[in-house]
Amino acid sequence: MTTQSPTSSEQDSSPNIARGLPGSWRVWGIISLGALAFFAGRQLVLEPPAPSRTTNPTTEINYDAYSVGITSVLYNADGRIEYTLEASEQIHYLDNTTVLTNPFVRLYQDSGARWNIVARSGRIHGAAESDDIERLDLSDEVELFQIDELGSRMTLATEFISIYPGPETMDTDREVIMSTEHLRQTAMGMHADINQDKLTFLSQVRGRYEVESSQP
């Protein structure tokens, strides 16, 4: 029995397949690398950049003094006390303003009476050519109270007021509530002359006066 030898086409088929395998792996390798680069590119685009951990070494400091629990006293030309100022915290800034925490101000008058003023916060505006206080702004739960020689107390409550130590005046355009033993009055805006002990309410003045009954 004679065995038929394989034809040339059959002999060449196996080597052709063997040569084809490395080529196909190269193609799949290129496709895989392309897919990896694509997804890596998506990762680079989608991930936000990490925040910089470097700090600016030239950060400006805009204040030059800090104090806690200091009391300031200002005297007039005759050596009498014009006012005292206390605060739990004071920060003086380079623009010649001072921020106050929990300020307490006492304003003295020629008659000897005084206004006591408390607030949650305040800001001193210094004069341009001196160390004098040009204006003192008080804000957040401002309360002014005065006790006369008979012991009667008058209270003014507002959310903001400006005090001018030079002319000895006070001004606000906010609502003001005045309370005494028998009177409760509200108004929008007020001007006060500290030295003359005169209050001027500007608009929308409303009040209620209560008198104690003489009957038992």
C-alpha cells in the first residue's frame, strides 16, 4: 500500500499558521496598549488636580498690635476724664483702625453724669494726623444707659451707633428703643449731644407712657 505524500499546499499550511500567530499577538498588543492609553487619558482628564501644598511665604500681615483686656483713658485739656474704653480684645490694623470685642465705653459730661455703653463689637477710626479717635462705631446689641442723681435709669437700645469724641455727639440711623421707669419709646434714627445731655429722635417716634395708679 502506497502512502500518498502531502502536497506542497498541505506542507506549507502549518508553517503559515505558525507565522500568523506572532503577527496576531502584535495586533492585540497594539490594541491593548491603545485601550490602556485611552483609559489612562480619561483618568488624567477626570481626576481633579491635587491641591497645592505650598504656602505663600510673602503673605502680608495687615495688623501691627494685638491686646487683651486693656483699658484706655482719655483726658481733656483740664485734666478731667472725657471717656474710658475697655474691651476683651483689641486688634490694631495698618489702616489706623482698631477692631474691638465686647467694648465698654464710659462717656463723662461736665455735669459729672456719664453715659455707659456696651456692645458686642466695635471699630475705632483713628484721625489721619494724630492718635486721636475720630469716630467709634459700635454694633450688635448696643445698649446705652444713664442713671441720674435720683437713681432713675434710662436705657437706649439699638443695633448700631457712631460716637464722635471730638464734638461729643452720637448718631444712628437705626431703630432706637428708649426705656425708663414709666416710658417706652421707639424711633428711627437719633442724634445725641453728650455735653448738653440732649437727645433728638429723627422720625417715626412712637411711645407709651405709664403712670402708676394711686388706687390700691
